[in-house]
Amino acid sequence: MNAAHTPNSLGEWHPLDAHLRNTAELAAEFTSKFGVQDLGKLCGLLHDVGKASTEFQKYLKQLHSGAKPHKSPDHKKVGAASCVQILPKGIGDLISFAILGHHSELPSRADWQSTIHTTPIPEEVKKEAKALIASPIDANHLAKAISALCATPTELELFIRMLHSSLVDADYLDTEAHFNPEISTRKAKAALSDMLQIFLEDQNRLINNSPDTLVNSLRRDIYEYCLKAAEMPQGVFKLTVPTGGGKTRSSLAFALNHAVKHGLERIIYAIPYTSIIEQTADVFRSIFKDQSLVLEHHSLAAELGEDDEDSWARLAAENWDAPLIVTTTVQLFESLFSNKPSRCRKIHRLAKSVLILDEVQCLPIGLLAPILDALKTLVDKYGVTLLLSTATQPALDIQSPYLKGFANTVEIVPEPKYYFDKLKRVNYHIEPSPLTWEQVAEKMQEHHQCLTVVNSRKDALTLLDILGDDTAVHLSTLLCGLHRRELLQEIRRRLKTGAPCRVVSTQVIEAGVDLDFPTVLRAVGPLDRIIQAAGRCNREGLLSSGTVVVFEPAEGGAPIGWYKTAMGEAELLLKEGCNLHNPDDLEKYFSKLYQVVETDSKGIIPLRCSMDFPETARKFKMIEDNAVPVLVPYPDKSGLFQEVLSAAKSKTMPRSLWRKAQGITVSIFWHELDQHRHMLEELLPLQLYAWHGEYHPVKGIGTFTRDPSDLVI
């Protein structure tokens, strides 16, 4: 008997034939969601056929005996080459791509071709492969199913990704079941129909217990529109709702009803910032109670215990096998364009889902063209319904030489401008002349509670120093994530109790963070960022009107790149007297912006067309990697700091500890490493440094990182 894996804790070998057939069954189930279950089955049957070689079986026995072979024979190359030889052309090519990448990474077309043409195939592997393909292959049927999904080069590229993802997940699941037979790796999932009933009951209680105010009346209107739109056919929907319009619950109402109506399998809620993710996940958990119904997948989510590595939460985070996922847009899109099996594993779960992009205006403009191209394919070919949700809707349905957006979109709330007018809670004041930081500080001192949002970390620290308020709060990524989270709680406490609360922040506080200031000052920036800052002013409508002051800083530099270009476009529109309460004016702004900013600045689409998976993954970065994570001695987590240091030095970093450590890290730029080398310790082999200088209770590591080329984060 040939084996796929060494014995498990019960002393049982993993038979190769059983592993191949079980993986084939799972892969067929996953690929059935997009109509190619026969291809998925073939992929599973042949993915480890290279392990049938005498050389590999000898290797497994050596491992089991305690010997340490030099290296494992490369069974994936043998399997990939076998597919091309024994399967019809085209079908064998696709399967071999997925098999070649199922343990290491999806290759480039050149590497794939080199591998399949130069890898020798042992006779015993050929025999095993032919025995596995016992029934005839309906090549014409498969070719039609594949061609329906792959009309363009980028559609073909995404199809390979979805096939690869299905195989990786199926392979991992069956392997995990072998090595951990006492743990069920496939948890029974709650039906979305049951979740819908729970939600409707909770929503009815909320409506019945809410006072009959104008705001609540408008929120009910928006909610009813979402229920009505959920009955419509699948496609691309827009939810353009002003801040405070209840879009979080209304978007969930749409998603649950729409998923049940169309037999969809999950809801994926993607959000740009972790601060909003925690806020949103808390809302969902308060509705459903059962924590297994809501998977919060990001670096600062509730951590696993060190002995809980095989729990449902750990597995679900890897393959998104849960009914409601709350994640980051970074996690979503960098996984979609990755070539690493561990990241690609989850993406087949996008098929037959409702995908909600919250605060969709935060998608990076330089990557907008490849993102939209992939989203259109998911909608057109993989049964995805897409919901674009924000108070500042970008023009993603534009059709121009500069950006090919969505051809057909449905606006859920008819005439959004009506609701923006009704929910108008601020008055904008545009300063006619530039303001010095001293003048900005004076304006802040005139108010008991005030928020000022600036364009860079350097500007935030400069204003903070000039303000001279010992009780002032500073928010930027010079503070670690856990520190920022605690400060947001403190800000909410002060605002609620009427305590003094002056806050200087970068835009980490914008786009969905639930805060309510009577006065907000915003340095001129992109038009949508100004409006998002205004969403932190008089958010609950408790004042007759809040005040938003937009000013041009007399000092300080503008960040380079698209942000500076967007600032220029915003300044022109503000001088022309655009209406910041009118979503139509914002759409015009985005349309102009797409004409002057490169929407595929990394050349991702040509790379995808050439099937260069490694280079696509390397270049597609939602967050530029010109910064490195630095572990900081945040006082509230000094024990965790020491624990991570010890683990890193002993090279025994558990997954759960590594994830916890992300909450006490700060990103600093590569050029700053040399400036502060005496305070930094490199933790090898991790791409992580430890900060041994001061961690200031207000400025974080800001007393040491002051640089005029500061980025906007």
C-alpha cells in the first residue's frame, strides 16, 4: 500500500488512494459552486500522484523510522507533468498549474512550462495516474464549462486561482483530518436562513424600542429599501447613505435576505481599517450571540490560546468556512492576488457569496483597475453579489478610457441626495486663507471638545506640541494598535461625560469610526476624506448643527503621489463652490481624479494576462512595504513585549503569540532604521524589530520618528 503521509497520533498511516479520493471529493464539492466539479475531481485525484514513486515512499519510511532524509522528493512537479501527459490538452494544463502550486506557490507561465517539459515521470506514477482516471473524460463538456468562465486572459488567470484554491483547501482539510482524527475539521454551519430570522427579530426589537425621531424615521426608510432591493437579481449594488444613516445594519439586512433568496453560502464584509472591523464585528456579535457565526479575521482579533491551534476559529480564519466573515480589504485583495497556498486557500469561498465593501472609497486608486477587473469577474462568473457601501461613493460605474467600471449598478436608496439633505448635521466653513499651526491651535483652544485631522504624522506631532494641552489626545500609526483602541474608548468616555476632549489625528480616525464631536477641523485633503472627517461631527444629530472647518495649512508638506493629486483636485472644486452635501458633486470629483491618476500603477493587469503569478503577488500591495513592523514596549502590555522577545530569541514563536504581537507593533520606514539603529534590535529570522527606546504615553514612538517625507497613515 502506498502512503500519502506518515502515521498520525493513533499510529495509522494515511493511504495514498484514500487521500486522493477524499481530496477529489472535497475539490469537486468546492468547484461545483462555479460549474466545474469534474475538473475539481480530476485535480484532487492527481494532485499527489507523484507520491506513488518508489523514491517518495522510501522517503516516508525513512521519516517514520526517525531518519532525517536530506530533502523530500518533489512530488508536485511529477504530478503536474503527469497531468499534461495523460489528460486532454488544455484540461491537463490547467490542472497541472494548480498541482504545481499546491504546496509552494503558483508559478509563472515560464516556470510551469519548464517544469512540465523537463520533469521525468517514473513508470509507477504513470501507472497510478492512469488507474485513477478509470472513467472516460468528457473533454467537450469540460471545455465548454471552462470556456464559459474564461473568455479573457484575466478571467483565465482568476479561474486558475479558484481551481488552485479549491485544491489547496481540499488537500489541507483531508490532511488535517488524518493528523488530527479526534478533531472535526468541518464544523456544521448555521444556515443563513436561521441567521436571517435572528436578525429580523433583533431588528424589530430595535425599531420598536427606538424613539420616533427624524433620524430613526430615515434609518427605517433606508432599511426598508435594503429589504426591497434584496429581492432583485444578483449583481452590483450601491448603498449610498450619509453618516448616521444606519448602513451597517441595513447592509447586513440586504445581504442576509439576498443570500437566502438566491441560495448563496456566506456573507463577506470587508472593511479598510481594523478600528472599524472591531466596531462592526461587535454589532454583529450582539445580534447573533453565537460567536461561531461571526468570524473576525484580522491581526488584532481575539487571539487563540497556544494549545488551540486546531480550533474552529483557527481553521475558519485560514479557509473562511463560516457564514459571516468580517475582514479587511487588505486581507481580501492581497489573498485574491497572492500565489501562496496559505493565503489562496480561502478565495474559492468567494463563489456564491454576498461581498460587501464597506467604505469602498478607501480602495487604493493605483490598484483600482485590477481590483475592479477581478470583482467584475467574480460577479459575472462566480455567483457573487457585490455591495458598495459608503457615505462617499466613488464613481466605480464609470465607463471611460481611464477606468472600466461596472457596466450595471443598482442604487439601493433612490435619490440619495434627499437623505443627505435630511440628515445634514454640519455646516462647512472653508477658511479663505492658509492657517499656521499656531492659528489652528488657537481655534482648537476655543472649543471644549474638538477634533483636528491633518495629512501626516509629522503634522500631527507639530500641532500637538503647539497646542500645549496636557489632556489632548494624539491618534496616528506612531501608536500601536492596542494603544489606539484604548484611546478611542477614552475619547468616547470623555465625549459622553462632557469632559475636555481635544484630539489631533491623522486619518486613522476617519471612515466609520463611531465618534461624535461638536467641532471638527480638517486640513485640505482629498474631497472624500474631508467629508469622512465631517462624519465625526454631530454624528448623532444632538446639536442643531455641528461645525466643520476646512483649512489649508500654511506649513507642512503634502504627501506625494495620488494623495497630493487628489488634494489638488479637491482644492479646485472647493474654490468653485462644490456642495459637500451632494453625492453627485463627489462623483464628479472621482471621475476627474481617475483621469489624472494611474489606476493600474503597478502594471498588474498585464502581469495577470501573462500568467505571472509570482510577480503579480509581489507587486500587488494594498499597503506599501517601505515600512517594517517594530515591537514596542507598550506599558499595558509589557509582559507580552518580553514574552515575544524571549520567543523570538529562542526561535519558538507560536502562531498565536505572533498574532498577539501585532497589537503592539508600530510601522516605521526603512530610512528610519539607520537613524535609530541604537534603539532597535533585529529579531531574526522574523521580519521584526524590537524598540528599546521610550514609548511615550501620548506620542508613542513619535518623539523619535519625525521626518518630512512622512507617509499618510
